[in-house]
Amino acid sequence: MVVAAFLIGFFYFSRKIFLREKLEKKDLKINYQKEQIQAVIITQEEERKRIAQDLYDDIGSKLNIVSLIAIY
């Protein structure tokens, strides 16, 4: 009977440790995926800002040319 109680306790705690480790691995995976997604978002935002600046510079120079042509 003592052996049975020991085995039940052993399997219970083994299962508990296994599930905790599985949960920790899943949490690590989720955190890694969050970091990857955040890196993609930051990269996209930087690219949008660069494109916006390029458009602003291009349109600004063209408007300057048009205003110079309109003056003369």
C-alpha cells in the first residue's frame, strides 16, 4: 500500500513537473513570436516613414520648380 501511494505521488508530481515545463516552453515560444512580430512592425513603420519622407522631398522639389516657372 505504501508502494502504491508512493507511485501515485511520484506520477502525480512527475506529471505536474512535465506540464509546468511544457507551459514554460509554450510561454517562451509565444514571447519569441511577439518579439518577431514587434520587429516586423518596427521595420514596416520605419519603411513607411522613409517612403513618406521621400515623397515629401520629391513633391516639395517639384512644387518649387512649378513656383519658379510660374514666377517667370
